[in-house]
Amino acid sequence: MADKILFTSESVSPGHSDKVADIISDAIVDAYLSKDKNSRVACETMIAGNKVILGGEINSSITLSDDEIKKIVINTIRQIGYSEDYPFPKEDSLKLPYIDVEINLRPQSPEIAEGVDKWKRALAKSEPYNESSGYKKPVYANEEMYDPFYYLRKSEEEYRISVGIEKGGGAIGAGDQGIMFGYAEDNEDTEYLPVSIYLARSLAKYFYELDRKDKRYRIFGIDIKTQVTVVQDSQTGEVTGIDAIVVSIPTLFKEINKPAIEKIIVESGIFNKYDLKKAKIFINPAGSYIKHSPLYDCGLTGRKLIVDSYGGAARIGGGAQSGKDYTKVDRSAMYMARWIAKHIVKAGLAKRAEVQLSYAIGVSQPISFTLYTFGTESVDRKRIEEFILDNIDMSPEGIIKKFHLDDPKKVKYIETAKFGQVGNPKFPWEIFDDEFLEKLEQLREYKTELKSLDDLEREYPDVYAELMAGVTFHQSPEYTKKRMKEIEKSKKR
């Protein structure tokens, strides 16, 4: 009999202090991008007591006055739920209109701006080719933009050889250096997320929306924390049960009707797949929970990275997503890493997939790409890596185009700050690309049918070259067999 292990993830609602800060920061990002999609925004929020402090750097063709920014902050807090009619008194919770906003937003560093948008300088530059200057004659990345690598000390080719990535770059450099991770596991029911974070997040969302939609539950506050401990098979990782559930939710009254709250948990339907009879359920385990919100717990942008990602079941990068425009790879590359991992799992190439990307500021292509499959792969991991590198543009420009990150009509960053940067099926980086999935699935099919891609490479190098170049992926498996027979006939002649 396999051993059982426990794993726990937590989540919080939009009314939690740190989430309030995240949501305000992303509301500022959306406000600038809605009027100038090329805005460069890095906005941090601290909210302590009744005071909201905004700090950061912004470059944009439009200007928002302090009064306009304050209005955005106030409206955002109102939408979160700390409105004038919030049932808790101002002594117990953050509540409009008792809020003060301080703004300290400055222009972005010109050196960073130059590194990120080198293509603008390239377009305006008329300096001729000069070998001794260290510049190279620019070439087109497409018909409109120059490739910024030609304005680095090394040529593009030299740079790519040095870092082991040979694919062409884009016209936008990474907004910062850093590492980013994306993760997925084989569970369609949980949006390819670990079960523990999916359940904890679903529970936090349920209580938050219950409070706001049903007046019978206006006795609850919106500063909610949840935690779920799952029981896993130590060999397979399969979740077989629920060991514990924790819910901390503000209530208007000191006395807590715990059985009523437990009944809400059971009737939510979130845990229908599991037997909760033996599960330990903790409701406000510290006792009464009346005083809450940033009034009693300072909130900061970027302090809920585990909550926003994979609940501790996978690694994460060092930077937050909220408060940053799409050129910041902490945000955009994290989305790409998740998209890649999710497709690998969906295609059946691995049961679990974790992707790491890393970037250097001002450089468009990642300086490293690594795939981890934890021994669950059905195709050689290196083969999958090679295919991804050959077929996916992981430059900031490529990511932006792939997910329409610069289109305010298609991406509202404020939504990502509420219940996770990943896992929402409406986000562009969560939507499957059927054509790409087919290519990945055929990679698995060829492995099964031909026994080994190494065999194919050795016996039919031309077919193998076509396969890895993506040519035969547009054809059926029969096409590859046909090509192999043609080669066999030519050998006999």
C-alpha cells in the first residue's frame, strides 16, 4: 500500500490587504494602457490604515493628473467592496470615503527605456555602418522594425551562439532581467493546476462572491483567507482526499456560527469529489475576527506570488506580475512559460511540466530555456525542448503578439490580480492553440509508432529534418510513412 503525504496551499480574496494593493496597481496599468498601449508602467502600492501610497515609474504619451489617479484608486477600492455601504463600521475596516491617497509616480529611467525600446532609436538612427564603432548595419526584424541586437556590442549571431539560442529576436527588449517559471499538471478538472491551490482559490472566490451577491450573507466581510490540505499518493501524486480546510472570514458578530459556515463549505460543491466526513475544518481558528482589511494589516503589491501562481507546488520567479506593463518579463514571460507547460501536458508529452525562462534587460530573446518533466515524459525531454525552441517565439515582442497583451480590449490586467495570474480559462495564455497542440501530439505519435526518434534520425535523416522543422506536422502520419517508402525506393535504385 502506497504511503500518503499531505500538501497544503492557501488563497486569499480581493479584499485581502495585499490583494487590494495588487488590484490598485493593475488598475493604474490598465488606465494608462487604455489610452496609450505603448505606456511603460511600474506601479507599486502600499496601503496601511486609511492611507494609500503609490510609487513607481511611468513613461507614456498621455498624462494622468493626481486627481484622475486618485479617482481610479477610489473607484477600485469601491469595486473591491470597501464601499460606503460596506456593513462594517469605519473603526473595524477600511471604508469609503475615509481614505487618503498619496502619489509618487515618476518617469522611467531613460537607460531602461532605451534598452527596452532600442528599436525606436534604431528607426531614428541614420549613422552608417562602421565596424570600428561596434555597431552593425541594421537588418529588418520585419518590414517595420529593426532588430535591436545590431545595436549591442556583439552581433546578433555572436550573441546567440554565446547563449545557445539561435532563433531571431524581436524589436522589444526585456524590461528587466530575471527568471520566470510556468507549470501545469495533468488535471483538466482543475484547469491543469495543482489540486490544493485550485480548491483553496475556488473556496476563497466562493465566499467572496457569496458575500457580494446575496444580502443574507452581508454579515461576512471580504478580507478572506482559505487553506486546503490534500492527501496525495506518495508514488503517483494523485489526490485521494482532503485532510484539512481552513477559512478565516470577518463576521459582524463576535459569536461565530461555525456549523453554518461548515454547511456553506459542503454545499458549495467545491469538494463534491471528496469525502469531508474525516476532514478537519477550521473556521476563524483564532476566535472572533471583526477588525480586518488594510486598516489592521498593511498591504503591499507583489506579496502574494504563491497565491497568484501554483500554491507552492511549483517554483516561481522572483518578481511579481501586478503593477507592470507587458514589456516586463516578470509578467509576460511567466504567461508564456505557463502556456508552454500547459500545452506539453495537454498533448500527453508529460504528466507534469515546469518551464523556466530567463532574460537580460534590453535583450529580446531569453538567455535560457529549460523544461522539467519530473520523470513523467512520454517523449525525450530534450526533443520537446528542441521543438519548443524551434517553433515558439519567446521574445517579449513574440509573447505580446501571441497573447495580445498590448490590446486593452482583450486583456484587463486588473482581472489577473483578483484570483490568480494563471488558471482562469478566459486569459489568453490559458487558451489552447489547437494547431500547436496537434503538432505536439504528433511528436508523441511518431515516438510511439517509430519506436525512437533517434532511429528515425539515423535511418531517415531527411524525414527527421522535415519532422523537426515542423514541415510534416502539417501532414498526416501517413505522409511520413510515404516519405520513408520513397527514400527506401531511391536507395534500391
